[in-house]
Amino acid sequence: MFGNFFSKGQSKPSNEPLSSAQVTQLIDDTLANYVSENFPNGVLNVCIKYQLEQDKNITIQLIMPFPCQGELDELAASLSKALGQEVSIVVTLQVKPVRHFALGSDTGEKADGAVKQGNIANIIAIASGKGGVGKSTTTVNLAYALMAEGAKVGILDADIYGPSIPTMLGLTHEKPGSTDGKLMTPLLAHGLSAMSIGFLVDPNDATVWRGPMASSAFNQLLNETAWPTLDYLLIDMPPGTGDIQLTLAQKVPVAAAVIVTTPQDIALVDATKGIAMFNKVQVPVLGIVENMSYHICENCGHQSHIFGEAGGKDMAQSNQTTLLGQLPLDIAIRQDADFGQSDIIENSTGEIASHYRKIARNIAGQLFLQCDNASPLTPIVEQQQ
């Protein structure tokens, strides 16, 4: 990463520190040339604003269009080691809608005909073709992971028949209120704004509704909730390709979708149908999250692929999409879901939290890269004179 700089007749003396100009040049070159899945053309290529402060320690201030603090913390550690002094990268987020319109009470047209931006910038559907793959658990932890990366996040439970988000957030017996008698106030779980039909019905009662009623309920939960200003609203979709999914695609400004699956063949078949559904309704699929990818033995550390191996990777390749990450089969994840907790909050520096935060960064990064007009991957059409 730093070899090019030191090789241009600028080799670093063993004891003599770099000058301020040399430090600035090295940091500029590093930010310009650092390449990863979320920075295919370097950090500065997507950075909105860049400021460098040199004192006893070095602080790099970046305004970025998507959450990336965890990845840039690793870059800062590499710079610290190379320079022999503390380097920190402070990310301020400026997340914008990738669609021309967004959901919220402020949406509509201005007097000049421009579209107002709603208070929810980007809506991301987390879906699967079948139940039992851990989609709701994944959605909750990804929401917390995005928050850990600095984003403002909400979660909507779209599973009208089997809402599980209240349990996973530890809000089983909570009820939403209202400040104006018109819109419901979302409940809060560690700062995460949440709404679910499970907050409104008896948890022991069965919701026996036909498809149109379920779709209407979903519409009300989405549009009659007083959502705060959010960078991302994650929608925990019910399994299948039915009425709720169609309502979401037709009536909601969904930015993109993410498919959750396990490596098992039967899950992959149904997950592929989920991708096909979103393709038909022209909702971009950002990629695939492979849940329960492997199990690590608590005694010997051996990694076992209980449900198969590389299924998510093969599926991503065959559908020309991205494998966003792989999650382990870990008892701690199951226990947290049952008790309304999250390892991202309880053990923010642990391995499980690291997995979720990396996937969350990949989702936000790919949303920007694949769907935003400001993306460096967006083709530029040149008009002939």
C-alpha cells in the first residue's frame, strides 16, 4: 500500500521522521489508491469532503456517502504503523436517496416542481424465498450493525402472519403511542426505530387475514408511522413471493433488496425465486447473505459446513450478483434473538459483531455503487458537440 511512495526516491530514513508534506502526500496517495469491494476506485473517488489535521496525532476527516467506519479504521491502523504515530479516520455520513423520491411526511412536489426529499432516504427489503433461514435475525443484527457504523436506521416487520421482530428487539409487550392521533410513534430498541403488527395484536392470537387485508395492514404500518429521519429503513419481508412483496414493489419506493439464504440446496432453490421476483418488478438485488454458512466446534475449533458449502457463492455467480458475506451457525446468535439482545451491542468488538458490521458496510456500499448516480461505476454519457 505504501511501497510506491517510499520507492520514488523518498525512502523513509530509519530514525528521521517524515516531514509534514511527506505525510500529507503519503496519506493522499493511500486514500486515492486504496482498493476494496466498496472502494473499487479508491476512497477519495467517492469521498464528499476530505480534510487532514496534523498535530501530535493525525486526524483524517472524511464526509462519506455510505457507512464505512469499520473498514477505514483498519486503514487508519495500517497508516499508524507505517508512519509511527497515531492516525485516526473520522467519518461523517451524508447518505442521500438513490431513488428520485423517498418515503416520509415531507414528500411531494415543491412549488418549482422539484421533488421534496422524505425523511427516509433509502428503503432496503431483506427477503428470502423460504422461511427458516434466519432472515429476521439477520435483519435485526444488520440494522444494529448499520447503527454501529454511524447510520440512522429503522426496521419494519412486514411479516403480518408471523411477526418476530418484537421478540428479537425485546419489545414483546410494548405498544406504540401517537402524538397527533393520526400517526403511530415507532418504538425504540437501543436507538433503533421499529414498527410491527406484533406491537398491535395479542402475541398469542393468530392473524387470520386474506392477502388483500395483509397488504393493507403492511401499507398502514409503513405509511402511518411517524418515522424519524433515517438513512436506511430495513423491511423484514415475509417468506415467499406473494401479496406483500407485490405491494412493496408497486407502492413503495424500495431502493434495493438483499436475499438471505443458507447453503442448503433446498433453500437456494427458493432464494433464486426471490431474486427472480425482484427482477420482474425491477427492484435491484444488491447481493446474497449466506446465513448458517458454517459451524465452529467449541472444543477443537474445526469448521463444519453442516448445511453444505459454497452454495451462496455459487448462487451469486450464477445470478450475476454479489456474495455480501457469510455468517456462522453460532448459539450466541440464537440466544440473543430469543432474549431480545444483540451481540453487536453486548460485545461490539467480538467476532460475530465484526461479521455483521462487514456485511452491513457491504450492503450500504453496494447500494451506493450499484444504484446511485454519484457512483464511480455509473456510466457517463458524453454528448457530441
